[in-house]
Amino acid sequence: MDVQAIWLIDDDPMINVFSAYLIEEHFPDVKTESFTFAGDAIRELDRFPKLKVLPDLILLDISIPIING
């Protein structure tokens, strides 16, 4: 399987920045997108037919305020 896009969902923005850095450093062809609110990611997924690239992998913090994993 060829991973092209990874979504990072964590309420701590520094975790998202660090995770994106590590992924992009080791896998330069993989595009990352970060969300600090799970609801924002869900709204983005709701745009499914219009999305240019669907995430192949979603890394989700299991303890996010309001909506969690």
C-alpha cells in the first residue's frame, strides 16, 4: 500500500507539528494535514466527494475535548 496522505488530529498543536515533522522527514512524499479539533477533521471528511486527496491514515489522539477517539 502506498501512503500518500496522513491526517494528524491532536488538541496539542506542538504534537501535531512534531509528528508532521517526523513523518515528512522520513517520508518526504507523504502529505500531512493537522487538526487541533476532531470536529474540524470530521467536517473536512464530510466534504468527501470534493476532497482532492483522502487520508490513507488518520492518527487520532484518544483524549480530545468534546469529541474524542
